[in-house]
Amino acid sequence: MPKHITAGEKIAVAMCKMLSDLHLDLDMVGYYVYRTMPPLMYNRFQEIAHAAEHEKQMHQNKEYMERMHNIGL
């Protein structure tokens, strides 16, 4: 049975695909995000970035704790 993909996961995958172009000028993307979208959308982008940073930290902490457990600390 195929895994159900949530709307959030679909959007995250689409965003990652768009941002994976190494020739993409991220500064210009940021400029247009701010200039062409209402402040609410900018705030939502910020919220996504904060959530991703939190997940990164949690993942790193989990890996660290697993390494410490594996070496007997």
C-alpha cells in the first residue's frame, strides 16, 4: 500500500525541487518574495525556516545521544 503523502510534504518536496537549481539567485528570490507578497507570506516563509532549523537541531541531538549510548556514555 503506498504511503499517504500530506499536503505539507508535497509542498516541501516541490520547494526543494525548485530550490535545488544551483544557478538560482536566492537573493533575488528573497527580494521578490518580500516585494511581491503580502507580509503574511513573508512571515510564513520565516515560520517554515524556523521549523526546519528546529527539526535539524532535534535530528542532530538524537544522533548525538545515539552515539553516546553506543559508546557507553
